[in-house]
Amino acid sequence: MGTATRLLALFVATAVLFGSPAVRAAEEVDLLLVLSSDVSRSIDAPKFKLQRDGYAAAIVNPRVLQAIRSGALGKIAVSLVEWSGVGAQKIVIDWTVIRDEASAKDFSAQVIEAPRAFADRTSISGGIDFAMAQLARAPFQSSRRTIDVSGDGTNNSGRDVADARDEAVAKGVTINGLVILSERPMSWNADHTNPPGGLDNYYRNHVIGGPGSFVMVAENFNSFGQAILNKLIAEIATVQQTKHAQLR
């Protein structure tokens, strides 16, 4: 191979290497946020709709948009996943940058239109593990990575949820919780939605973790919308005045 040919081959190889999207530096955002939503069988169709409507309304709320704009970069990346039993996890909306009203409205519309993923048992640990996989494959980067877990029951499927939590926290990820209280325990498994000491304490002890982690409480599904709004604002703006906030 002549010198000219070798130089040309080296030039092409260099261009391919450094022009490849895999090699380019990932776009930076203020926060990588996985919205991790419980859609197990204890969540019936009306409750599911209230959850989806709550996410859709919160992401376009002016207070949330102001929190996003107040960041150093003025943008965050969000992914919505739904989970149920072991092996039952799905990306509902893949990684999306939200920086303004238009991008927020687009995300909100997708939340409303996407079909329900599952209706099985409740594997919070599986949900956390799946959210961690999404953070690992995110095409964006941030020093702040958060998993926002919402649910109405305890972990009853898959591995120990505290183990999943501890592994995530060890990798620098913060897990916050939004518990949805049930007024009446389920007849077939009362402790699932109403464990001894309350579901909020269960989340504090077994689910949340990391710097500034907190639990918020929605007294019922009707108050979910306000609860998720408050939670998003706290997560985006890094509000840490209380680790265990409650919505009453």
C-alpha cells in the first residue's frame, strides 16, 4: 500500500471515528428524570386515567416550565416508563428533551395518547432496575439522575426492593417516591396497599434513597395530579428543604 493510500485510509478512519454519533459528546441537560409509574392490577381504569392525566397536566404547568428554565442549561431530559410484575416493564415515552412550552406540550400529548402497558403484580424492584437501564442508555448526560417512582402498593414480585434501591443509590442515582393511598384495603390482599405503618413509611424505608430523596403522599388518586406537580417542581428545582414532604 502506497503512502498516499495509507494516508487516505487513515483520514477516512479518523473521519468515521470522530464523526460517529457514538463518539460525539452527549448533549448535557440539567436533569435526567425517569418517571416510573406503577400500572399493576390494583390500579383500575379510572385510577390509570387519573395518573396519566396528572403527568400530562404537570409537565406543561407554568411552574414546572419555570423550574426547568431556572436551571443552568434550561432543559431536562425525561422518559416515562410503566411497570407491573417481573419482566413487565415498558418504555411509554423514550428520552425527550423538555426546554420550553412546545416540547412540554408534545410530551404531554404523547402521555395522553399512549396505550396502557400492563396490569399484573407489583415489582417495584423491577421498575427500579428497568429505570436504571434507561439511565444507562440515555443519549444525554447530567450530573443529576433521578427516578420518580409512583405507586399504590408494596413490592410483591421480583427481588427485594431495598437491594434494587441500594444498587441504584450506589451509582449516584436519587430515587423519590409518590405514594397513592387507598381508602379501602383490597379484600384479597389488605397489606399490599395498606401495609402496617402506612405505605408512605414503607416507601421511606424500602424504596427511596440518595441525596435529598423524599416521599410525597397523594391521599387518593383524585389528588395525584397536584401531588405529581409538586413533586416535579421539587425534583427539577432540587428543592431539598425537607426529605419527607407530604401533600395533605
